[in-house]
Amino acid sequence: MIDKTVASTSAAVADIADGATVMIGGFGTAGMPSELIDALIRHGARDLTIVNNNAGNGDIGLAALLKAKRVRKIICSFPRQTDSYVFDALYHAGEIELELVPQGNLAERIRAAGAGIGAFFTPTAYGTPLAEGKETRVINGRGYVLEYPIAADFALIKAEKGDRWGNLVYRKTARNFGPIMATAAKCAIAQVRSIVPLGELDPEVIVTPGIFVQRVVEIDVADQLSSPQAVA
Amino acid sequence: MKRYTRDQMAARVARDIPEGAYVNLGIGLPTMVANHLPKEREILLQSENGLLGMGPAPAAGAEDADLINAGKQPVTLLTGGAYFHHADSFAMMRGGHLDFCVLGAFQVSATGDLANWHTGAADAIPAVGGAMDLAIGAKRVFVMMDHQTKSAESKIVAQCSYPLTGVGCVNRIFTDLAVIDVTPQGLTVVEIVDGLGFDELAALTGVPLRRAAEARADKQKVV
């Protein structure tokens, strides 16, 4: 019997090793798997490379992971925000490496890793500083930049519902990077609001088929409401 | 000198967005365009974080942390709207499916190069987000910006001194003084704020401008 459900967030992240590359879903805090990140902080893995659209908000979730000095490098599109002071301080102190990637290139590089694409030519960033040092080519009169996939050891994502086979549906704009990150990691871990019996998710609307997901952990709604994340 | 207000600029941009258009409004000033889109036109707003058919801000108390826009503010979804993941969202831009985007800018060059993501200052933390994808992806790129910097330098320049967002990507510039098209023959003035003459506008602009009438005459010669 296939059963990808895991009893706790701590168990779900227990084998994330020092030096791992970890994708973290979310756009700002929408879709950010805060409970899994908290478990990763408790677990203690360090020297991590993190892939996320941003670089943390306030003192919670990804920002808390950065604050705990567990991250060596971050790959993201938009680190600077009004409440990214944790990242800002680390960056100015030279304590974190930043690889800045245009958001669409970030998404496509993640998608490419999950889809087995070796590299691709994209028009985004052609002729800009973010293409410096990269191979370029003119195709049908238009300039393109060669970009390589971004794969990960683990992906931590947040979905609305999942089942024991790992099928997932999301909620509104909390979907964002979840589906593509699930495809690009050797081990995709989804925190869901509820685990439902097989067959309850309409097969016509399953967004992430279970083959892309290795672990599913249910986060109790009451837990979410009583956690510092929900208050902040 | 009379200048268009923010709202007048936004209304002017909105006038150029036709029925049926798919549009992405950048963070900041461009978001004001949404308030001026004519109600009788069905125009669909796309947000990079995965929604098409974005509606206005929700009523106080009805905010949903899972339903936000690119600026991470709470929004709503129109009836008939859709959610999708990030790779699909940027396929809409890069794949040429989006009819218009409206972006803010630090500088635009005479050939339509855009600089809007980074001042290049040594201590500035660079952040690009979706700006580069929008700049090269949308079928038509509108820029909305002040004509001059606070220190009265033209933001329309021969060559951008700030790091580029995209090369030759801007089609039309809406400033607080004028509406200007980027054409292969150079910058053509479409409209000027009431009370300002062409020569006065030209004196405030860092590169040569053409009158719309000249551009039309040239076009007729070519035909």
C-alpha cells in the first residue's frame, strides 16, 4: 500500500542534511509552508541553499530560517521588500550569497528541472546585467539567453488538500510555485490543511499528481491559528 | 507649469486599453490604472503570482491571505477568473499572450530600452521580480513615469545610465507632461499637457522629439 502521509512536520524533514538544496514554496507569505520551515529550524540542518521567490518577510517562516543562520545561499527573484530586514542585514554583512534570477526564469528553470530539460533559451534578461557571462544566441532575429535548470534535494510546499498517494489541490494564489517545485525536487514534502481519503479529490481538478510528491503532512487548522505565524 | 496628476496619467493610460485586452499592471503607479478602466469594457487583469481576472480590493474584513496580487496586497477574483501556477503565469508573458503591460521606470531610452529594476548603487539590494519577463513578453509595453527626476533631469535619455530591464521593449511612454511613442524613426509626441508647447517639451526632454504631424507626413511619403 502506498502511504505518503507522515505523522509530524518533524518526521517529514528529519533527513534534510547539511548543505542540501531546499526549494520553499510561496509568494511572500501566500503558500509559504511555515510549519515545515519551523520544523526545519528545529531539525537544525545548516549550510542550506534555499530557492524561493523572495527572501523572507518579518521574523517568521523563511525569515526565521535565515535569522537562525542556516542558509548559505538564496536563489530568488525579489529579496528586497518592506519587511525583508532579516535578509537585508545578512546581505549587507556579507553573510549570505544571493543569486538573483528574473521571476519567469526562476519558474522556468524549476519547471525545466522537473521536466528533464537540459537547458533552454529565454528572451528574458537578454542585454541586461542579469545575462552577463551567460551564453546567448539570436534565433529568428531575437536575442535569447541560455539558462540551466534548478533542481533540489527537497521541496517544502503548502497545499490545501492531499491524499495518501500524494495528489494535491491548492488554494487560490497560494498555489504559485508549489506545483513546479514538487516536480523539481528529489523529495517533495507537502503540508496540507487536510488529508482526505483516496477518491475524494476530483481527478479532473487534481493540480499535482501524486507521482511528484513523496511526503504529505497534515497541519491542524487549530495549530495554524495558535501558532505565531497566524498571529504575526 | 501644469502637469498631469497621477490620476490623470492613470486615466490616460486606461483610455488606450481596448475591450477584450489581457493586461498586467506593474507594482506602484501602474496599479492606479485599474481604477480608471472604463466599466463598459471587459478587460482582464493578470497578476504574476497566478491569477487572471483580478478584481478590486476586498471590503475591510473580507481579506484572504491566500488571495493577493504581485504587490502582496489582498485582492479579489472576478467571476470567471482563474488561478494557475508560476510557470503558466510567466508563459502568459513570455509566450506573447498578454496584450499589454504597464510598468514604472527610472529611465527609457530613445530606442525603447527600459531601466526600472535597480539603481545600480553599490549598497542597494537588487530585486527584479517579474519586470524583465513583462518587459520582453507583453505585446505592447506602456511605461508610466514622471517626465523628469526630482532634480529636473530628463528620464527620457539617449542611453540608460541605470542597469537595463529590457532592450528596445517600450512602445509608448506616458509622463506627467506628454504621451510619446517609441518608433523606429525616433520618439514621436502623441499628446502634450494643456498649456505646454512642443518646443518647451523638447527642451525638457533629453533626446530629440518629433511632432506627430511630421511622423504622419513621413509615413505618407513611404506609402
